[in-house]
Amino acid sequence: MNLSNKKPFIAGNWKLNKKIPDAVFLATQIKKAVRKERDAEIVIMPPFTALSDVKKVLSHTSILLGAQDTFWEESGAYTGEISPSMIKDTGCDFVIVGHSERRRYFGDTDEKVNKKIKAALSAGLFPIMCIGETLEERENNETMSKVKKQLREGLKGIDKDLFSKVILAYEPIWAIGTGRTASPEQAEDVHGFIREQLTKMVGKDTSSCVIMLYGGSVKPKNTFSLIKEKNINGALVGGASLEASSFVEIINEAKKAYKEKQK
């Protein structure tokens, strides 16, 4: 599968929500609205327990499936973990790596994130790597240094040819689940900086192909203004992806934004 940033990429992260019947219902509602969507890349990410059932719902549609985390080993004495190949077995093409909630509650360091990304790529998954700063770091003017560190350490040792398979999600931690959102200008400043850093790492041709998402209290009302920005290619959506109506509205707003900035 080839990805392109020529159309918006919208990923719904359901987090710790939706038991299997509810997950199937939500996926079915989304499917009815965007079954054969051609103008946006859509991924939904249910809990592990619902992946196989949701995959059945999504068959014969353009909607793709992703998981919310993975481990870096393929097998062994790692109680409670799940490997990239196991995730691939459920029908997933994507996996979130390094989400701020994983970093905060479960000790995911940049080193662990790097291992997970390499393992995901080896299994044929597209990792969605999350980076972002705390409110304290932003107020201390440390946003760019924090993002640069996470970016470089998270992608350390990854072959240049694989960079286009890594999706980057900038998620200011102070905006996740708080109702606060980075302004379009704030988000674009960081996205532009990330693109510059990627160019230094792998060159302009490769960096220009990398898909970059914004995540942090994305809602239908702010989607257009965010995704209209030059370096923002889509959104990693949390709470608003738990209702089909709001998630579909976000997809439609993203499509409008892409048409506007391609004029």
C-alpha cells in the first residue's frame, strides 16, 4: 500500500472505549457514511479486543484499520504484550507509537518508541509516531527542542527509504483531552519545524512525502482551519472519533480544507 499526502489523512483513536458490540456498531455507522471514500485516507483504531470484529465490518470498504500500541519483540516471556505481527494478523495496516498517554502512564521513552517503530516497520505496519510538548515546556519556550529530540531519537537508525512509511503526529500534550487546541498558527509553526528537521535528516525529496498529522482536541469546528495549513496533512482524532457523526464531519471538513489549499 502506498500512502500520499495529496489527500487528508484522518485517524480515529478510540483509546480505552467501546466493547466489541459497541465497536462494531460505531464502525458500521462510519462505514455507511464513507464506504468508498476516495478523497481522504481514513483509519479507525479500536481497542485490541475489537480489532478482528471491526475488520470484518470494514471489508469491501476503503476504511483502514489500526492498533493503538505494540511491543518491539516478536514473541517471548512478555506477559500482556502484543507483537507487530500479531497486530498485522488482525488485519491492521497502522499502529500508534509513542502516544503521550503511553509515555505518561506506561513509561514509553524515546528509546522504547524507536524500538517499536523499527519492529512495526519490519512487520509491514505503518507506525504513527506521536511527539509533542507539555504546557510547562511550551511556556518555557522549549517546544522546538523537545520535538526535535523526540523526532531524532524516535527515528534513529531507520533507513531513509522507510521514512515515507512513518506518519508523524504532533500532539501538544496540553491540548489532549482538555478541550484546548493549538491555534492553526501554533500548530503550523511546529509542523513546519518538523518538516525542516526531516529535510536535514533525509533530504527534501523524502521529507516532503512524509504525512504529518495534528492531534489534540480536534473537533469538526476547528478541523478546517488546522488542515488548511501548509504542513498539516490530517488529524489524529480522539474523543470526536467516538461518535460517527462528528468523525464523518471532521473527514468532510478536512476534504474541504485540502481543496482550499490546493487552489
